[in-house]
Amino acid sequence: MNNALEINGLTKTYDRFRLDNISFSLPEGSIMGFIGENGAGKTTTIKLILNIIRRDEGEIKIFGRDNLIDEAELKQDIGVVLDDINFPESMTPRSINKFMRHIYRRWDQHAFFDYLDKFALPQRKELKSFSRGMKLKLSIAVAMSHQAKLLILDEPTSGLDPVVRDEILDIFLEFIQNEQHSIFLSTHITSDIEKIADYITFIHQGRLVFVEETNELLNRYGILKCGLQDFEQLEPGSVLGYRKNRFGVEALVERAKFKGYTVDDASIEDIMLFIIRGEKK
């Protein structure tokens, strides 16, 4: 299987933060959810992939090609949605269409106007009159309209109502029906990732915690609920994180190690919170 994106040993150091030796790969035809708390390094990683900032160490390959050496060619194959739209406020979607025809060789204005209709976006209004949600939908329309093979998305559904979010997730799923298409999706809305992601990459404080297939991740971990006395008898290291409450203890565990116990399902959000904020045994 070919990879749409490969990252090896990626490192970037600032005064108070270090993205530390991150490595993972995104297979073609897949969606990867990229999760972590605010400040974990998600946006830094995306900016490094897009060469908005320069890496200190490591390697980034997109479709097997170096993102620095082949940057201009590779960006023809990438659709990007960042947390802010980078068009002047005086532009309209119609003027953006004219502009983008000179940027992308495969710009498809019919697809662009179809997305505008689907998202109920006016063609002739200036961006300064758009809400944050409207600007986000416009960014998605632009990213999807030049026959990109890889979508890189930073919080693409943030600020959208649940109905529109669900519609956009369906569009992403439709996009990857083509096995040469892939999506790298950074978001704090973990329920969206559970719906569509094939893989989860989790970083915390600039370091990689895990890269897992979504189904395997949800099947592997669960939440053990027990009394404090029973909890004290558990082996150190068998619990990834726990929290006490007035009824006893809730702990994130690997199901396979607790076959004789009742272990409830854990969501991706549960797994994140127990690992980041839970106490350690």
C-alpha cells in the first residue's frame, strides 16, 4: 500500500515548545484523525507539512516526494483548510473563482459553484459579510475544487451546526471513495473522527502518544469501574489513567488484561482525557 503522507523524526523547537521526533504515515485512500490538546503541536505539524514553517530535523514525504524539493508540484495535489481563510475581506466567491483558476492547473469552477450552492453561500457578497461558519464552508469548497488527492484540514467543522457538520463529513467520505484520495484531519471534535477516521494519531505536549487504527483503538481500551479497595489491588502499570469519584474509581485499561472484569466502552474523547488528565497508578 502506498502512503499519501510519511513523516519521520519530525522535530521543531521553539523557546517554550518542542515538537519532538514525530513519526507516522497515512496510507492512500484513508482518513487519519490527528488529535491532541490545545498546544500539543497539531497546527505546528500541519504548518511543517505545508512548508509554512521550516523543520529543524526529520523528513516529510507526500506521495513519496520530499515536501521541500517538490513543493510547487505537490501543492497542486493538496487541498488545505486552515483555521482562518486567507483571502482579502473585499473578495467575493466569484472573484475567488477567477483568482484560483490562475493558481491551480486543474481548477474546476463547476465543482466550486456546486459546493457554493450545497453550502448555501452567496456568490457575490464580500467576505467581510460572512460569518466564521460561512468562511469555513468557503475554505472547504476551495479545497475540494481543484481535484486534490490529499486534503489537509485543521478544524474544518469547528463552529458549524451539527446538520452542516454531518453534511461535510459525508462529503469527505465521498471524496475518499477514490482510492487515490486521502484526508489528514486535525480536530478537537472527536465524535467526528469516530464517524469517519480509519486511523488516529494522538500527540501530547509535542510527543507522539500512539498511532492506531480507529476500530482497534476502540476495541482495545475500555473503562473499568470499581471500588477503591479493589482498585488498590490492581497491578501498577496496568492502568493508563484513572479518576476517583464518590462511587469509587474509573480507570482506562486495556480490555485484554481485564477479562474477568466489567469494562465499559471508551470513546476517543475518554481515551484522550484519561491519558492527559487522569492520575497515574
